[in-house]
Amino acid sequence: MAKEENAIFVKMEPNVPVTVNSGSWIVNGKKNTTHQPPHTNHQMWYQLLQDNGCVPGKTLFTPTSFWIDLTKSEEELMKSFSSKTRYNIRLSQRKGVVVKEDNSTKAFERYIELTRETVERQGFYAHTEKYHRLMWKFLYHRPSTKHQPPIARLLTARYKGEIITCWIVFVWKDFIYYPYGASSSNPNHKPLMSNNLMMWEAIRFGKNLGFKTFDLWGREEGKGFTKFKEGYNPQVVGFLGTWDLITSPLYWPYRAAESLRWQVLRVKSKFVKPTF
């Protein structure tokens, strides 16, 4: 199909965990306390990829992520968090922040607004507004049934009736994922610690829906979002990584051009902030 569509390559990031730091695993609905991931024969997977023409590619998703075991009770989970995280959750509750699911058009438009604010405030390259609208269209508005509910859900944190934080989570099989989040740039909202409460309520949301694992979607050493997630005492999980299946002789020239493009963008970001 890639050749028929004149694609240069197919990028694959297999959802195959190969390392874990501690804790238990949910395999086929049952807890496995051997501290081994579900796919332990990862050399077989590497060989399969290499034998079929795959090469290590530029990473899209981080090679490691965080998992939280949702089969634990709320009391066990809360007790496992860092003291600072527990304090911030309770502070946010005392301040009157309220988290609830809201998949309305109005809430989604607020999510777009907050994402724009977050990109401009933090100065990172993000998916475009068009991407987010297409994602919501196909992962929330797609036809759903009782047995196949929408994959994407929107969680909002409100303070005095105003939405100050939005998270989009994905739900699929036994997992809930946290891929996208955005928050208000108003300095008066920062002390409310709405993100801390949002994470806790997202955990409770996943538990109430019967999911087994919460994937916090990415981990990078030294990043602020990594430190934030570490406060919830998650497991560190490593995956097979990024692989490209080459389908055109243009692949290597493309990789060279891609590398040059990112060097230019990094230099540009020092002078011109990225936009949404």
C-alpha cells in the first residue's frame, strides 16, 4: 500500500513493552507479579523488524513511558504519591477547582484556546489546530456503541465556572492514555494546582470505567512534565522504539533533509516563538 501511494516509508512504534522498573503487570485481565512485561521475547521482535527491511527511525513517541496500575484502591494510590503531590491535590480541592468530563463543542473550543496559550507560553512545536480538530472528529465523533464508546474524552477543570485546564484522554481496551493537556496562562490560576487535581481525577475516571492501566504518554529525562508525572509514583516502561519500513530510495535523502529542518527550527525557536 505504501508503494502504491508513493510513500517514502512506514513509521512504526510497536506497543511492545520490553523493560519495567518495578510493580506488577495486567496480562489478559490477570495480575502478573513476576515484574516482567507481557512481551519478554523482545529479541524476536527486533529480528522480525530487521528481517523485513526496517531500520531505527527518528522518534515520534518517547521510547519510555509511565504506567499507573489502576487495579489498586484509591487509598493505595493516594498513599503512594509523593507528599508534595498529595498536598497539591488537596490544595486544589480546597480552592474550589472542580474536574468533570465535558465533551461539548464549547468545551472543545476552550481546549483549542488553551492549547494555543500553552504553545505560545512554553514555546514548543506542537501539532497544528487542524490536527487537533481532525483527531477530535475521528476519535470522539466517530460512530460509537455501548461496546465501542468514543476513544477520545475531554476532561475539564473549572474554577468559579471558568475552564482553566483541559485534558484529552484516550480509552482503548484495558488502557486509558493521557496524550494532550493545556492550561490557562492567567498567573492567578497557577497557584490553584489544577493539573495535580486533574491527574488524580483522570486516575479515578479510568478506575470508574474499569480500565486496568493508565499510560501517562511519554517521559523525557530532565523535563518539567516528567517531574510532574513522577509525583504519582508510576512504573517506568520501555518499548521497542521507533522503526521505519523503507519503501522508496528517497528515504535517506529525506532523513538528511529532516535532520537539517529540525536544526533550523531549533535555531529559529530561539528568536521566534513557535505558534499553534
